[in-house]
Amino acid sequence: MHDPDAVKLEKTTFKMSDYRFHDGDEGEIAILTPGQKQAWDVTVEPAGWGGFAITFTPPEGDERSVYVELDKGNPKLVCASCDGGDAEVMVTIENKGVFADPAVGNSRGSVRFTQEGISWADGIPVPSFPQDSEEAA
């Protein structure tokens, strides 16, 4: 059910730099190239399907995007690189793991990451809240 009282996201842009600057370790900062030391523009904005988009724009201008949505009770990240094409990978955060599914043809399959390790995954991500499904009835 859609929540009409949900907070409406406004488009916002801010600067973001490599995490090493926030750690304050000069030795770690020194390993960065001049280009890696530059701050990126990050834009967060609503997307038409109820989720939101995060666009990362480095100084040279090649955008990379992450679209965030909820899919069958799980947060899902749809990632696209700078070529402006379709999504390249979809990452679904399940209750007990992370499911990565290449969104491009000729892939070797999906991968599931859990506390127990990494495995090739068949099928689709495990929906959350299975007690709501017909299978649980």
C-alpha cells in the first residue's frame, strides 16, 4: 500500500570526496592520484517508479548512476555505468544475503553473497515477508 504521508524527496546536489579524507590518515590520502582527490557532484532525486536515483558525476563528467527501489520487500539497487546505457547489474539486499544479478546478456548467472560465503544463484532473489505470500498459506 502506498503511504500518502511519505516524505517527498526533493532533488538535491552536493559534493562528495574519497572516504580517506574523512578518516584523516595522511598516508592513505597520499596514495590517491590527483584525479582521485577531486570531489564529485552527487545528485539525489526522485524517480518515476516510487524510488530514487543517485547520480555520481566526477570532474571529467562521466556519470554513474544507482537507482534505488523496493522490490517484493527487499531494497534493490540498479546500477549503470557512464556509457548512458541500460542497467548493468541489479543488487537485491535480502534478509540473509545479497543477490547480484547481471542485467546484461551473456552473463554467467547470478551470485548470492551470505555469511557462509559466495555461491552461484539460480532463479530470483528471495522475497522478504514470505508469510504474506501464497506459498506460505
